[in-house]
Amino acid sequence: MGRWFPGFRTGTSEQVKTFRDACMALFRNSRYQRAAGIRTETTRFLDLNDRVCATERPLSRAQRSWHWHRALDAEDRDFTRLQQASERQDRAMRRSR
């Protein structure tokens, strides 16, 4: 039960972390499958999606939405960092030629 909203279901910090980790894994997998040109639902995608569905049960609808979007933003930031590092490496390699 929630402290701020009595009667509302809220997850513990461990449950929230598990949900966010599952969302991050799903987003990361979706990005890689899209880049690889895979347009069908693979068993890996279905397993990750089932994991997200299983971990969202103890959370309220507001918590699910909030942490889903936070996980999506975090994955976007991680991907942007990877792209920037790759671009820096490419520029360094071009300069060294």
C-alpha cells in the first residue's frame, strides 16, 4: 500500500528496479532487432516481453507508466553515449591515417 495514496498499490524499490531492468533489456533488444532488420517476434523478444509483464504486476498503473518512460529515457541516453563514443573513435581513426 502506498504511503502517499492509501489504498493504492505501490511496488518496493527492488520490484521497481527489477521492472526497469526488464524494460531496459526489452528496449535494447528491440533496438538491435530493428537495426538487424528482424521484423518478426523472436523467442528472445517474447521472453523479454513476458519478463516485463511478470515484473509489472506489483506496480500501480502510474508507477508502471512512470518507470517505463524512465527506463526508455535511460536506454536512449545509453545508446546516444555509445553512438558518440563510436563517432569519436571514427574521427580519431580518420585523423591517424
